[in-house]
Amino acid sequence: MKNQLSLISSGRLVLALCALAAAPAWAAGEPGAPARLIAQVSTPDMADGEVRKVDLERGRVTLKHGEIKALDMPPMTMVFVVKDKAMLDRVKAGDKVRFKAVNDAGKYTVTEMQLAK
């Protein structure tokens, strides 16, 4: 029983510390603070790249990219399918981008893409 109480107390402590870590951004009342936290969490999954070619008709983009850790892929230039063709309306050859890609049954697919700052 004592071990169970200790485990419960430890779990509550971890939850409290997590809440405190997130509190400053939320407590400040800054507009978009929660979205900024979400963006920071998703950033490590994103890779850097440069658009080499846009094929709007086929829904493809050629990217010269750095390492894609989520796919255990080294830097190279390759063609990706895009999840949503609307992503291609916002980019052109030469643009620097950050993107997230997945292996969808053997098709490397860009699921998110944004212009790099």
C-alpha cells in the first residue's frame, strides 16, 4: 500500500511540474501562446529543404533536403507527393521550406510544408 501511495504521489508531482513548465506562456495571456507551444513541439519532426520543382498537375514537389530524422533519411534531392495540392500554390522553385514527410505505403508524402523564416 505504501508503494502504491508513493507511486501516485510521484505521478502527481510529474503532472504538476509539466503544468508549471507550460504555465508561463499561457499565464502571460499572449495571443497564440498555445499554438506557439504546439509549433515548438512539432518542429523536431520537420526537415529543412529547398524547392527545386513544383508539379501542380501531378501533386508533386522536388525538394533538395537535409536529413529527415523521422524517416531515417540522409540529405538528398527527391520527388515527394503532397498530401494536399494547395500546399504547392504557396511555393516556387528556389524557396526555402520546412516540411514534414511520412512514408505512406512506400510513397514519401509531404504532409506539412511552410516557408522557412
